[in-house]
Amino acid sequence: MRESLFGALESAEALTGARVLDLYAGSGALGLEALSRGAHSVDLVERSRPAAAVVRRNIARVAKALGGAADARVHERAVHAFLTRATGPFDLVFSDPPYDLDDEAMTADLVALAPLLAPGALIVVERARRATPPDFAAAGLTLVRERSYGDTGLWWAEPAQRDEASQSR
């Protein structure tokens, strides 16, 4: 699934120079993969202290692989709390919440995220395929792609006010 996702992001020219936000980062795999494929920077949000420590170690590994520098920051706090204080704009957002995150909390995150997005930004949400699709419309976002990989669903969205470049995706 990850290879398909990044192949599609590269085809959409969504990685090079992007400011990336990885919500519910876990190990940081998605955000750090974007960084290793040409993103400018990545902010990784992970509430769990042990998981945030893993993200920091993974940043060090990526920095070493990139020649010693990686513009990556770990924010050890709840996603919604981060979003209410963050400054954008972000060009690419990964949201891979725990499967037990309820629909109301997911929608609240999307609403808080929307003002932080750059024009033409992409948001990729990963959830259980059986879960209710994210309510992008509540946040002024438009669903542009939906894919399933086994039990996992990926939903892509972008700001509803799209410019011509983003309409060609």
C-alpha cells in the first residue's frame, strides 16, 4: 500500500519541496518517507511518549541517510491540540488515526486542519475500510480519490477551492 501511495504522490508531483504534516505519526514512516523522497520539511504529531521517541530515532536515521540534515520536528501532543495552535501552510497531510477514533473526533480534526492548508494541498486519510468515510465536506474539503488495500482504506481530499493545477490531478 505504501509503495502505491507514494507512487501516486510522485505522479501528482505532490512531494518535491512540500511542507508535510504527519498526524498520528506512530513511527513516522509516512512523513519520513515523504522527506526522503524530496519533501522540504515534515512535522510529525504523536501523543505517545514511547512512539515519539521512536520517531526521533527514525529522524536521526533519515538525517544520516540524507547526508546529515533533515528538516523534521516531532510534536509530542494530541493531534487536535496541535492543530488548534499550529501555523501552516501545509502542502501534504497524512492522517492515520487509531482505528477507534470516532467520526466526530475525525471531523473535528479535519475542520481544525482546513485553515492550515496551502492552496492545492492534498490530505490523505488512512482508516479501516469498514469505517465511515471522513466527512471532508464539513471541513470545506473535497474527496478526490478513494482506494482500498485489503482492510485499509485511503481517502484523498483537497481544499474545495481548487486552482487549475490541482484540478488536473
